[in-house]
Amino acid sequence: MTRWLDADEQRTWRNFLAATQLVNEALDRQLQRESGIPHTYYMILVALSESPERAMRMSELAWKAQSSQSRLSHAVARLEERGWVRRERCHSDGRGNIAVLTDEGFAALAAAAPGHVEEVRRSLFDTLSPAQIRQLDEICTAVRNTLES
């Protein structure tokens, strides 16, 4: 038997979809305008910057960037053209590739970060009270834990 959404759930679901799409679009517009990079590329640079030696297997990077392997490969190729990322063979098994954030890529990320974080604040956190931020964190954590397990 289908468990249809009631009116409150339907409204919440649609508000969630609209809000996440609008926030992502605002972040993408800001990054394109101020740094010339899409939000997806920014997320790749962040993931690499936070990994040991600023390097990560392509398969793990795809998961972290919430991207398919083929989309990630295309994005990394564009980042390689800019000199921000390079690919290396995995030394441990010789089969996989590792993406490495270059010094130029790290500098580009550092230059883009202040405008990005300001847009995150403007688009999301400035509209919420401290209690709502805690609630949002709890909600997102619950959903994430359910889906990642």
C-alpha cells in the first residue's frame, strides 16, 4: 500500500526541494560571477584541499563531490587544463587514478573561498535563528545517516 504524503508533508517536501535548488543556484551564480568556476568544481577543490597531501582516489572524490565517475572525470579534465589539479596513477595498486590539488589550484580555492562563504551565509544561515540552525543540522544529520548506512 502506498503511503502518500499528507498535506503538511507535501508542503515540506516541496519547500525542501525548492530551498535546496535555490541555495545551490545562488552558490553556483556567485562562484561563476566572482571566480569563474562552477560550484561543482569548487566542491572538488575543497575535497582535495581537505585530504591528506591534497590527493584522493578518483572514485572516492566522485563520492565526496556527489558526482558520477564520468562527470568527475570530465570536471577533473577541465581543472587539469587550468593547472589546478593533476592526475597520477595510484602507487598502491597501479589500477586507479589519484587527483592531486596543485599549488595553483589551492590558490584559486583560497581566492574563491571568502566570496563563497559569504554567499553561504547570505543564502542560508543569515535567514535562520541559532535554534533553527541546530534543528537543520539535526535534520540533515538524521537524513544523511539513514541514507549513508
